[in-house]
Amino acid sequence: MRNHSPGDDSPTGAYYGPESGTRWFGLWDGFFAVSYVVTAALLLLSSGSQVDHSLPIAALTLIVPWYAAVGRGLMIEASHGPRNLVFALVLVALFCATTAFNLIGAFALFAVIPMLIMSLPMGPAVVLATVANLCPVLVVAFVGEDVGLNVWEVVPISLLSIALSLLLGMWIKRVVRQSKERGLLIEELRRSREREARLSHEAGISAERERLAREIHDTLAQGLTSIISLVQAAESEVYDAPDQAVNHLALTGRVAKESLAEARDFVAALTPPALRGGSLVQAVRRQADGLIAETGLEVRCSVRGEEPPLPMAVSVVLLRSVQEAIANVRKHAKQARTVDVVLVFDDDGIRLLIRDDGEGFTPDGTQEGYGLRGMQARMEEIDGMASITSSPGRGTTVEVDVPATALAGEAAHG
């Protein structure tokens, strides 16, 4: 029997699995064995000489290896070819030989007819089944007087047997067809599950890559950018303002330590260091103080309302949004003098504003780099929104909103 590979979509000769292809066939094997044993026992117990016993039993017994070696595989595979016809002709010949030696051998019809029907198309199967059923009639016609039987007494039984064979054949064909259809459905379901698992795995990989990219951009990349800016500032001040250079180098060391802690916790997927042991407001104030120390800008950080207990996922997203907005000020708002960081807590949720008075730009979708896209993606994860407003000469405002319903949902999931 041909093995069925996962990528093979051809139904011809396919293996349908134990649920539908061979499990029920074990019942047939049992029926065939019982039929053989009963027929052989009846032949052995029948009256007659020793030769009358041995020859029909020998002919009947030859059916067993012929079925096991050839017929069984053809029936399971359910293919129709020359081998099937050869098997069926030899099977009928052995049955007729058994019946010719002893009329009791006609009991083997209970096994022979189903084998014919399972191994051949319906038309040839009916023809050979009719031949097999007429074989006992021919035996009676030739030797009926010796056994006390009249051919007309056997004909009605033979006709009834033919009718029952047809009904049995149609039932078996239906069972086999339903078995194949069920097998195809099971195989398709298995493939669908494999495809779903593969797509889910690929989607998970893609989502994880996106998450890693956001984390690296919001933590390590920004930390390295700050370190480079501070080192460059210290280099320019080392001769003219050594005290200021020392301060910048000290700040460089602090940023490097924080970036290292971010990297370690990023690998371990733990709480960001800026949020560990403190509130979101405290973490935002530290980001504002860091911007002051790095750039000398006037950074005004204000909080309206009282900070409620926040799910960690919301705190992390808001902190990353502040970090990204401040990084954009550091990199792009070269002419800025003041920066406002406003955090509002009210019944509607949380609102975060980071506004600068730099040169601004015209948002057209092409200038909104990965940072803003990452911020928007993060906000979508907690059902929030992020937007940017800017125009040349009027500065830039980044606004983040987390509705109260999103906070409640995150708290429930947490």
C-alpha cells in the first residue's frame, strides 16, 4: 500500500488513516476467519470418505493465503486493475473447486461474495458473484442424485442467494464509500490543522519580531543615541568647560547602566527598570529630567489628577511612548527651547501630551518613522490611540489616549 505524504493531495490510492481505512477492516478479517473455520468444520463433519474431506478443505484453505497475500491489500487500497480481476477469478475457481468436492463448501459464499464486491467494480463483481452462486446449482445438476437433491430444489435458494448478494454488495460499497469520504474529511481536517498551526506559528514569529523591534528601538537604540550625544558633548567641553564635561560623562555612565539594565530585563521579559519600585509619574519625571540634563532644554512636566493603580502593560506602553517622543525631540527638534510633558488622569482614562516648540514638519506619512508606528502598534495592543500633530514653525505634539474601558479590560486580563 502506498504511503501518503502530507503534501500529496491526490485521493487515488491514498491512505486515510486508522480512523477510516483499516480499523473497520479488522472486523472483516474476523468475519473471514469465522467463516473459514465454520465452513472447514462443516466439511470435516460431513459424511463421506477421507478423500471427500481433505480435497474440499485443501481447496478452501488455499483461499486463506490467496486472500492474505493478494486480496487484502487490493481491498484496502480500493484500486481497480488487472490484479483485482486475477484475484477474483482465482477466488471463484477455488470456491467452485471446494463446492465441487463437497456441496457443504457452499457455506463459503458468506465470505467469497463480500470479497468479490470489495475487490471489483460493481458490474464485474455482480457477474462473478452470480457465477459463484450458480456453482452449487451446477454441482447438484451433475451429482444431485447421489446426494438426494433435485436441481429445482436448489434453484430458488440460489436465486435468493444472488438477490442477497446484490443487497450485501450495495451495502458494502456504501460502507466503503462512506469510509473513504470520512477518511478524506479526516485527512483534510488534519491538513487544515497543520496549516492553521503553521500559520499561527508564523504569525507568532512575526508578532514576536515586531515586539522585539519595538523593544530594541525604544530601549537600547535610544539609550545608545543618548550615550553618543553625551560623549560628543563631553568631547567639545573637555578643554573649555571640564566640569560640565565631567557632568556629561557621569550622565553617560548612568544612561549606560540604565541601558544595560534595560537589555538584561528585556531578555528576561521583566518589568522595565524605570517602573520598578516606582509609579508611572515618577518614571515620566525621570525621563524629563534626563532630557534636561542631556540637552539643557526647559522641560516642564505636569500631572493632572491622581494616578490610579495601573496594569503593568499600560504603564509600560505609556512609558515607552514618553521615551519615544522625548527621543524624537532630542533627534529632530534642534531649534526647540521648551518641552511640555503633560500626564492627565481622569474618569475618561489617561491622556499623555509631549509638546515641543521646535521647527516642526508637515506630517505626510513618509516622515513618520518606525518610532511612531511602533508607538501606535503598542497603543493598539491596549486599545489606546496615538497621534502626532505638527506643522513647519509651530512645533510638534504627540498625543496618547488610553480610555477607561481599555484600563478596565487590561486590569481584568491582568
